[in-house]
Amino acid sequence: MADAVDALAAQFAGLDDAALRATAATLRAELTRHGFRPDIVARTFALVRETSARLLGLRHHRSQIMGGWAMLNGGLAEMETGEGKTITALLPAVTAALASHSVHIITVNEYLAERDSEQTRPIYEALGLTVGVVRREQPNADRKAAYDCDVTFCTNSDLVFDYLRDRMALGRYRARPRLLVNELLLGQRRAAGSSLLLRGLHFVIIDEADSVLIDEARTPLILSAGDDEPDAPLYYRALALARLLQRNVDFKIDETRHSVHLTLQGRKQLSHLVAREGGSAENFLWQSRRACDELLEQALTALHLFRLDKHYIVAEGKVQIVDEYTGRVMPDRSWERGLHQMIEAKEGCEISGQRMTQARITYQRFFRRYLKLSGMSGTIGEAAGELWAVYGLKVIRIPTHRPLRRRNLGTRLFANNADKWRTVVERARHMRSIGRPVLVGTRSVAASEQVSRALAEAGRIEHEVLNARQDKQEADIVAAAGQPGRITVATNMAGRGTDIKLTADVVEAGGLHVIITEFHESARIDRQLFGRCARQGNPGTFEAIVSLEDELFHRFVGSQLWAIARTLVQATRSEFVSRLVGGLLRLIAQRNAERTHAKTRRETVEQDKRLDQSLAFAGKSE
């Protein structure tokens, strides 16, 4: 395909702008009639390439053509960070739109949807196509207009929730064809048909596909409504009782599965405490043994498993969830079954009402409903097996445009956090002294602020912090992170999206240096952060400076192996041993974590199917 498009370059370069638009109209007719026939696709790609060169000054190179062809055929293109995935998506998107498909381009946040749509809009419009953007606070009329465009940019959560709203509007007419048949044969017209937001699920391109299809697929999306009146005393009392229970006696914590359950002794103790305090008369929940146990398990979960500035932040007096994979706040999300309210009570916030579930679906079930599913990412190879098994998607590795100059300086493992933070500061100070910028990656808001304090205490080393509290300044902070001697401390927010532009002096000094201070449960997330350096043929280095006290090692490495590793690291004080043991523990912990999360994703899909069947049965009974 790349050869075929190259062969057409001179022909399309000789056309004026009017001729290019006329060619687009001709290709629209051919694609609609013949589909994605290779010779027609090659001409379409050549057309997009020439239009992009004229309007954006960006001419697609061969690896981008390969990536576009892979996606057009329903594949997942693994392209290194910095390879220009935004303009690569132009190729399949324009081709599919000209073939009369409704095209959805999904990004991981609203900022990227806005940015990418504005950057590429001139190309689409020059070829006679319309572009829409879905925003969080958009009125329904504007959302519908965005979805009615040839190409629509949106986030995955906005798209799925709009799909669920359409299903609610359709009621028992679960699909548009069935609705149309009823209108034609029975003369029944429903207002729902005209109020549907989406035109259908035809062709989708998912940017950062591993984040959407794998990482976020552990939790179903739930459409809920109708806040009930919050029973604040109930949550405060449950927390008070939970604080009286003893760990490993009354309850046990499963660190691997991130769950809490009461023991038999704990249930007896809880019954005793409730009876002693006369709780059975004040709320019907205390009268039900099962409801009471579940309420206390949620209270214990809030107290022991969900931590401020890691899983959530408190902003403007409200508990706001922080996405563990992107580091960004999700202000429109809440935990279910009373957990969110329990955390609000724990943090002294105003308690919101629980909401009633109206509809739910997993990403696994939703995305399989597209006629053609495709995507791209720089870190998707590790999940190739699951992506094929669940979605029927094949991962295609695309070669880089320029040779990769990224060097791995290895892993250094320390016995405690104090030694880790001291070494991080030393390395950042050294890189700064030779004129190289440094990006220090952390897994949580709290950890990023810990690094910031360590830098301040070590001589007020100037730096910038990027976490969920500074999400509005994200683009500016990341864009400036490539200046000489600049130190940027960031959560996973810096792992995707905005390019870090390097000055000529920085390139000559060796490029950006990335330090990761805690391994993620998925090696792919680590690779995303490492991938911020050495982009587009520039030089760059990365290293990991971690501690045995990190959560990953506590949760996913057996206690015996953990103890042996600690003895080796403390006894030898050898950098060679530190690197060897650190690399080994990372492999073991991340393998165990991935297995656990893959099992959770399978269980989520099965549970979603059962609930959907139950809801359908309940609807028939009514």
C-alpha cells in the first residue's frame, strides 16, 4: 500500500485545489459502490496525503500510510510515541467517511478531542466532509449535530453514555431498524426515533486503544439517575462501627483483588455492636444481616483500600475520582453501592444521594457492536492475546519513520522510600547540571507531591508539578518540559497526548531523561511514560528508581520472595544486585497483576451479561 501511494504522489501533486475536491467526490462514489478496494484506497490515501501537505505542511510518510491501511482493515496499529498518530488517523477516517460510514474517533480526554479535531478539520472540510466534537456539558441538540457529522471526535465515556441514553429512549425497540419497521408496517411513530443522538455504530478509530479496550474495561459503565435523599447518619455510623473492628480478626483484606470481607468472628462482633447500640430500630438496613454486612464491608473498603490523593482528591468540597491509568480527574463518575457516599463521609464532605441504575454495559460488549473496530497505540503489543480473544482485533507492529535512539539505563531497587527519594533527587540534579530536562513519573497525586517536597528540601530545586490538581495547565506544563534543565514531576497524565518539544541544545546534550519512581501494574503504562523521551528520532534515556515499599511489590509479590529481596538489597548494597533483583521483581509482580486484572475483566463481562438478561426478563414480566 505504501508503494502504491508513493507511486501516485506526482499525479496528485499536479492537481489544483478544485481538482482535488472533485477527485474526492469521484472517490466517494467509488468507495460507496466498491468498498475498500486496494486501488481505490491507494488513491484516497494519496489524496489525503497531498491535501495534508498543502494545508498543514505535514506529508504522510510510509509508516503512517502503513498504520492507516492497518486500521482501515480493522486492525490495531502499534506505532511508537511521536510517530504522528493524529494525522495517521486521517487516512482511514477520510476513506471510511467518503464510503458513507459514520466515523467516530475516540480520544482518552476532551482536551485531545478538541485539539485533534481542530488540527485536522481543514483536511476534512477541504474534501467535502463535516467534523463534529462531543463535549461534556453540551446540550443534546448540539451533541446530536456533532454525531450527525461525517466524522465525530469524542471520548470513550461520552460515546458509551450517549449510546446508553439512546437505548433508554428506544425502550423495547432496541435497534433503529426495528423502530423503522414498526413505523412503516404499523404506522407507529415514536418521538424516541427522532431524538436519538447516534446515527449508528459503523466505523471507529480508538486512539490509545490499550487504555480504552484493556485498562478501562475492568469497570462497566453505568447510566444512573434520580438521586435519593442521602441518609448521612447511616454512613457515619457504619464508619464508626468499622473503626471498631480488628484487621485479620474481624475482617481480612485481599490486597491482590483490592477487596475486604468480614470473617465469621467479624459478623458476630458486628451483630453484637449493633445490638448493643440499639441500631436495629433506627434504620431498616440494620435489621437485615446481609445488608448490614455489605454496608460494613463498604465502610471497611473506604477506610482501608481507598486513599486520598491516590484514588481520589477532594476539590471544591467534593470527592472526585482520579483515573489510576491516566492520572486525570473524572468529575462525572462515582463509585456504586454506597462506596462513594462512604468516602464522602470519611472525608467530611457533603454526602450525595445514591443513584438508581438505568442501564449498563462494558466496553467489551459495546465496542464489539461496531461494524468495523480499529485503533492505534504506542504500547499495545503486550495485550495482543486478550485483544484478539475478546475483540477479534489483530495487533500490527508499524516500523518507525526514523531509527529509535532511546536508551534504557536500567532499574535500581532500594529497601525503603527514603533512599529512593534521595536517589531520585540526586539523578534529577545531575541531569539538570548537564543541561538535560527531566521528567519524573509517579503513580499518584500524593507521590508527586512527595517528590516535590524532596526537591524543595534538597536546596529548593526549581521544578513543575503536574497531577490531577493542575489538569487545566497540563498542555502548557508538558509542552515546556523539554527546556534545558527543566524538571517536571508528573503522574501518568504526562504519559500520553501533548508532545514534549526539545530545543537544539537539549538534543545535543542527550535529550529528555525520564525517571519512573514506581512501577505500574501494567508494563504498558510504564512504557507510555518511558516513551515520552527519544521521540521522532531524537536521543533520550530512561531509568526506574523504585522501592520495596512500593504498592506493586506488596500486592503482587509473595511475602517470602519479598523478604529474600529485602535481605539481598540491604546486605549487599550492590548496584548490580539492586538492578538484577529489581528487574526480576518487576517481571513477577506485573505478570501476577496482569493475570488478576484479566480475570477481573472476564468476570465483569460475565456479570454484565447476567444483569442484562435479568433486566430483559424483568421487562418482559412487566
